[in-house]
Amino acid sequence: MCVESVLAGNQGLLYISGMDKLVGQLSPSLFWDVDQQGVDTKKNARWLVERVLQRGTWEDWSLLREFYGKTELRLLAPRLKLDAKSANFLRLYCTQ
């Protein structure tokens, strides 16, 4: 399944067998509209970073930052569609 698919039943689970470990640790509310099992951290990196920056918690950001690292986030940054506040936050993080 892909990110565009509709979430079907597993809303409250933090970790589902076969699901990417990072996705399983993030807030379930980030995946209200998709199937968590269908989120691939490589294929859906841009979508996942956008979602965490705009709707995630500080813990979600910490997990994401640890997983991707500053170098990968810098590479993704130009392709992200973010609101001004999130874009500025990421810019400041990447320039430190």
C-alpha cells in the first residue's frame, strides 16, 4: 500500500509488525489519513518530513532528525512544501 491509501483500522498501534521502525515510533495522529504500514521512509521521505514538521510533536521531530540526520534533511529541504514557520525552523536547523 502507498501513502495515499486510506487508514484501515490500526490507528492506535504504535508499532505494527512489518512496519518501518521509525514510522512505528511516531505519533499515530500523523497517519490519520494513510495506512502506516504503507509508509516507506525512503520512498516517502519528503512526505514524512513535511508531515512531522507541520503536524508532529517535538518527540516526532527528534526521532526524525535522528533517523535522517542533518545531511539528508539538507538535501530534502529544497523539495519540501512547508508553511513559512516550518520552513524557517528547518532552515535554522540545517544552518547550525
